[in-house]
Amino acid sequence: MKFIVMGSGTSNGVPVIGCACPVCASTDERDKRMRSSLYVKGDNGERIVIDTGPEFRLQALRAGIRYIDFVLMTHSHADHIHGLDDLRPLSRIKPVRVYCSEHSFNDIKERFAYIWRKTQRGGGKPRIDLQAVTTPFSFENLTITPIPVKHGNMDVFGWKIRESYVPPDGAADSVSDGKSFDTPFVEAAYITDCNFISGESMDQLKNISCLIIGAPRVTPHETHFSFGEALAMVKKIDSPPLRQVFFTHLTDDYLHTEICEYGETWRKENNCPQITVLPAFDGLEIPLTPLIQVKGKK
């Protein structure tokens, strides 16, 4: 399985219109941050998008997306859903399934009412099969789990994706930090706009090896984790396999290189050498594989 970051920016995007700060003026491509979105490629050919923000068309072209099996929505704020209409070319053969919370379901139906209006015909709208979910569901080798979290007073979803594997001939069970499992698998989670994760939702993260988490800046925010608050959550997650943490939904407060330095300092000061803490950037590819122990070999 592979996670591909299509957008890593906050609701304004970076560069911000009219801003000449060092980040917005940076020539480093990693400092150019479209609105947050993720592309998931399963090893069995599964293709998933998480959130369709305003730049979704540009992101999909850059990522080379030719088809998707479905879309997962975190919540219904404009910077996460306002590229929904750009699913039109991907829905020509059959409707695109879009999974979301009950609250987002109602918001999307209201804001994109023309999609379901029977009087509007032709190719001027995408064909969307919108479904509200509350429990995990499976598709091919993937298990998709909505993770309820808080974005201020708003109930939103993070998403956990688990990919199961059939071991190759001669391979034993998956091994992760000394724990063996009947079926090899890898789990990773994507949580963007968030400032509170309940204990029950934290329990859903106990086997993840990678976490992409929204942390726009160092200073506190009313509805988002700061860098420090996000990493405080990381330390509470009981997940021995966790090795990679990436910040997303980034503002123009810090250069990519400065956030790298922040993460490295945190690792040293908190004695967490096993976890890398880095900023996500547009186009970042994150391979995710289980650890396999082959019989007869060390």
C-alpha cells in the first residue's frame, strides 16, 4: 500500500493570496501547499481518495489518477469538499461512491443539490453515490475504519486503512515489534482537522505504523492541534509499530526545512528515536508494508 499526499496545506492554501512572507515567497516546491488531500494506492489495484478540495482537478492530474474506487470525506468544510464536481470524468462509467459522516452527508446534499436534481440532465454534473457510514467496511484487501474525532465543536472523521496480505510461499506470520499476527497486515491513519481524540478513537490506532495528522502551526489554534499538541497525542497512542508521523494542513508560518528541524528536536528531547516526525508535502509518497519473517531465516 502507498499513501500519496496530494495536498498538505491549510484552508487558504500556500502561497496565500497577497502574502509575501518567507514561506509564500519560497522557491522550495515543498513549501507550495495545496488544500489537504490524500491518494491511497492498494497493492491489489485499489484506488481511494480522501477529500476533494478546491484543487482536486490539478492534484488528480499530477498524481495520474485514471480511476478511483471511492472517496472518503473527513468533513464538509469548503477546503475538503469543494472539488467534488471534478469527479465528473471519473464517474462516466459508473457513479463514484463517496463515504462520509451523517453530518457531512446532509451538508453535501445541500451544497451540491444540483447533483441529485432530476431536472438537470447531461454531463454537467458528476454521478455520486453518497453514503453515510459509522462502522468499518471492507473492499478487496482493504478494511476502512472511520475514526470519530473533534474539530472544535464539530464531529468529523479521520480514516484508518488496513491492508491485509497473503504471505508468499515459505513466509511465516507478520511480525511487528515481536507481535505475530495470523494474517500479515499494515495499518495507517489519516486525521486532518482535529483538536481532540477520545480514548475510544485512540484505541483504534494501536496497530498503525504511519500517522498523517493535521497540525497547522506551533502556536495554539481553537479547532486544530498545534505541533506540540499533535505530538502529545502521538506519545499517547499505544502503537509499537508506529514509526512515521507527518504533519499536514500546514500554514505559511514555517518553511518545510524549519518543520523538519522541529521534528528532529522533538525526537531527541522526548527520547523517541524510533519515530520520524516530518512535514508532509505535495507529492510525497509513503510506502507502507508489513514486516515479514521468512521461515528458516533470521
